[in-house]
Amino acid sequence: MAPSSSPSTPRPGDERSLERQLTPMKLDFDVGKTADVDCGTCQDEGDHPMVGHVVFKGVGKTECQDRAKVVVDLLGSSARTRDKVCDAVGTPANACLFGIFDGHGGCYCSEFLQRNLVKQFWLSASEAVDAGLGDDPERFFSIVMAEASAHLEAAFIKSFNMVGRRDGSTGNMVLLWDDLAICANVGDSRAAIGFEDGTVFHLSEDHKPDRPDERERVEAAGSSISLDPKCNEYRLDRKGGKLSMTRTFGDSPIKRDFNTSKDKSRHVLIATAEITTRVLTEEAEFLFLASDGIWCRIEWEESSIIVADQLQKGSCSTAAHMLIKRAKELQTNDDCSVIVVDLKKYWNTLR
């Protein structure tokens, strides 16, 4: 029985994976409660003509487990660390940071990632400067994004093990630093850049069990993959059920079941971020990130047409809303989160 047809999974360009041994850092988070969820437009920094984003609660859901992070002025935070980093790699004309976090089993993990992303970015950047890695901005920030992801995973696992949380989340995070776009991806949320000629550059690829390199890694670690007839998708086999992703943040109980080897290279379910870089040019039209509530229904080609059309006659915010609307028309019941960035307006800030 072949898997059912669904929106195609892209392969990212210029991709690298970086894994480092890290010491967990303590991050701020109240484990006793979580913030209220805004299920409409929820700008972190207020409305901005360059960016629009929407987080929408799925049909029949008791809570929205998706989170999004939008930081249009990254240089406006952590002044002391910012100056230290800029002294090492150079001061950019502009820098932004975006993240989509699709939670499951609760919203604690996605909330934790959203709240701590910026702080951990600067902590990891400071650590990279201390390590003398500031000679090449592309390499520097690739390592920073990989380290920040690993630190966030370690901090969440350490903090939430104490209170017995089972939550997990995807994480797709994109840094814009001058003309560099650097994506760190864990799970099946996606990011892409659309160009004037209608082409799309995929910044990420889903970490799914049937992805050839992920399947090879999983089976080499001693686990198995099978087709789940209930949903017609390939999943990781485990006691008590199946898992649809091979990389996630959190999910501590599941990782304890899977990752029994002391050798980390033989761990099945991991949170190692996959890093993709792209040098932006003036032909880049927009950047968009979204959770799988969008991608499970809308093909890349259609989504890029929707965004390009809305940017011509509307705004980033209407483009994000139109993607949500289209996914709902195609009967998605999942939480949906979308970020749309007008790269033409971003490019103008670099001049």
C-alpha cells in the first residue's frame, strides 16, 4: 500500500548539520503556568510593514499549541552582548529573527522556545565569540543557531523533567543578518524564500521517518519504521504507538524510551537542528515560515502564489491570513501559524 498523496516535501539547498557537546544554560520560564494564547494576529513588536504573522487555533482544539516569534529589530536587544558580537563579526545594517513552534502534548515546550529564543541566541553568540569563531559570519551564525537550538533543548528537558511535563514541539527558526538567511530546523515546520521569477528556495526539509537519510539514521540506531494504515503515513515504531517525526524538541518520556544507548550517535529521536544558509539578493521577494497545519494541505507552489499575490495588492499580514484561510478551505483542523516577511522592504533597510 503506497502512502497517500500530500503536499510534497522539499529538499533544502546548501544544507549542513552541526552537532556540538553543550553545557545547558538556565533560562527564564515559569513552569507553573503559561501565557494566554492569541489566536488572531499576534505581533511580538506590534504591527510592522515588513512582517505579518498569524497564530490560529485549530477546529475543536481546547488550546492552541502553536507559537510564533517575530523580532524585527534584533539589534535592539541585549546591548552588551550585541556590541561584543558585532565587534567580532561586524555590525549589520539590519538583523531579524523569526521562529515557528508547533507544539504537541501541550503548549509548554512551544511556549518555552518562543520565550527563550532571543536570549539563547545572544548567549550562544557570545559563547561563539569567546571560542574565536568570528572570522566568517556565515559559519559563525550557522554554529550559533545550531548551538542555540541544542541549548534550548537541554534547558527544556532539564527544567520540565522536574515537573513531569510530556510536551514537545517542532522549531523552525530563521535569522536574517544583513544579506544572510540562516535557518535552523527541527521537525516538520517549514521555511522558504520566494523569488521574483516564481521560484522557491527551500530553507528546510521535514524530519519524517520516510526521508531517506533520516530512515537510514533511525535504522542504524536500531529502531524501525512502518506504514501506519490509520493515517497512511510512515512512522517510527515504539511501545504504545507510533511517532510521525524523527526530530523534536522536548518529548522527554518518548526520548527515554527510544534513546537507550549511551552513544548519542545511536539516539533515534533527536533535537539536532539542521542548518541551511542562503545569501539574499535583490531578486528575493519574500520569506515565509509555517507549521504543518498549512503544509499538510497547501502545496509549496500554491502557497508562494498566494503570498506573492497578496504582497502585490495587500500586505504581509493579509498574505499570512490568506494562507490560513486557504488551509481552512482545504479542511485543516490543526493549529496553524504563519510568518510572512517582505524581503523587498527588508532589502531596503540594508541600503
